[in-house]
Amino acid sequence: MSTQQRLTGRVAIITGAASGIGRATVELFAAEGASVVAVDLPSSAIASVHAGKPNIAALALNVTDADAPQKMVALALEKFG
């Protein structure tokens, strides 16, 4: 499958990113050039699923936590500007 790099220079935050559609979305966005904050529950395999991929930052976090949005955006800014 060829990629067109349609998302180069973009940053995405994707939840449910350790498995299924979320994981596939992270991989597709990254293949298309995006920098991705991949978020899933602490009990998931999020820490290892996307390990070693420089344009993917994994975050183990429950998105229902009151401070979750701030943490996701803070990581995106820290890692990808």
C-alpha cells in the first residue's frame, strides 16, 4: 500500500489506540505523515503497541478523568510542538 503523506505536518490525538479501529487509525495517520498521540486506558497495552515509532507518542490515560484533555494536549505540544 502506498501512502501519499496527506497528513504531514499535522498532529492528531486518537483515543482507543491500543487495539481495533483505534490502533488501525493511529497506524494509518502515522503512515500518512501525521504525528500522533495514541491514548488508551492504563490497563491496555498502549505502552508497548506503538513502541519505537518516533511519530507516535503513547499515553496511558482514562479519557473520562477531569484533567484528561489537558494531559493529551500537553503531551502533543511537548512531543510535536
